[in-house]
Amino acid sequence: ADSRNGLLFSDCVDCTLTGLHINNTLHAPAGLILERCRRFNVTNCSILNCDGCGVLLRDVEHVRVSDCSILDNRPQEKRPASLRLIEGRNNLIADNLVNGSVEIAPGSVQKGNSD
């Protein structure tokens, strides 16, 4: 009951998460946090029902988040952000299924990307 159920990756390089399932992250800033990571690939993951945002990216470079389901289906008035990219450059955010906001810092994604 006291577990936060979230994941934090800091200062990681050349990593891949595929098919990961995160559910019910409680009392944490996000279900999945990447900070100061480079060349990190997150695809086909399910990140569900997080108290904070689903995915939080801070100071990342060449990170890809695509084809993920980042959803919060709990009954509540205000949904947290599905994905928040605070700072970074040359990242790809594409083709994710979300039902909360997607907040991307200006200049942090490659030209031509979409959420």
C-alpha cells in the first residue's frame, strides 16, 4: 500500500524500454522519470493511472517516446499531464495514446515531430 510503483532513470545512456507496464504510481512526480539521459528509447509501454504525470523527461537528449499508452482512467476532475518534457534537445515524441495534456518545452524536439 505504501509503494510508489514508479521508475526513475538518471544519467543513463543507450537504453531501451519496450513493453513495460506501469500502473497506479502513487505520490510520485511521474510513473516514469528520465533525467539527464541520452539515447534512450521508450516504445510500446503502458503507463496507467499515475498521481503525477505519466512520463516526465528532464534534461534529456536523443530520447524517443513513441507508441505508448499513457492514460489515467480514474474518476477525477482534473487529469495530470500524460507526458511532460521539461528540458532537452533532439528528442522524438510521436504516436502516443494519451488522455491528459502533453507539455513539451520549446526547442526540445526535432523538427517535424508530433505528439
